[in-house]
Amino acid sequence: MEIAYWIVAGLLGVFYLYAGSKKVLQSKEQLAPMMGWVDTIPMPLVRTVGVLEILGAVGLVLPPLTGIAPWLAIVAALGFLVLQVLATALHLSRGEAKVIGLNLILVVLAGLTVWLATAW
């Protein structure tokens, strides 16, 4: 279980560290080709989501690694689960049902991470 947690949490952590960094560092014009939804969301909110993604990525790895407040990994994984459910709803509200595949994969991975973190 522990190895499975580290594999799945590592994948999620790398993904969200990358995605969050892009949202924090790039302009709306740079993000728009990859993330069409940024044209309808205020940039401070996009930046906030990016910061939360970075913090969540750290939260998946650092607490279990150090043994300090390992329950934070569960909170981070639950946060990613909620984030992706909301992202899926945003895409569906914009008529972008064809692009929710990645969101659904991330929902499954976040749910699996929650389960592995509680089972371990």
C-alpha cells in the first residue's frame, strides 16, 4: 500500500506542481491556448488556484515523508478531488464535454490517493 501511495501521489504531485506553476507564472495570453477557461475566470482566481495546486502537491509528499501531520496528505488529496469535480463542472458548463477526460482521470487518481493514504 505504501509503494502504491508513493507512485500515485508522486504522479499527482508532479502534475499539480507543473500545472500550478504555469498558472502562477504565465500570463493569461500564454495560458489561453492550453487552458481556454482562463478567458472567463479573473486572473487573481487563476493564480490562487495555481498556488493551491502547488501547496497541495507539497502536501501530498512532505507530511508523509517527514511524519509530521501526515493527515495533511489526505486533506491535499481531498482538495484535488474537489478541484477536479469543480473543473469538470466548469468544462461541462462551457460545453466542453470532449475535454473532461483528463479531469476524470485526475478524479480517479485523487480518490485513489485518498484511499491509499487512509489505508496506509
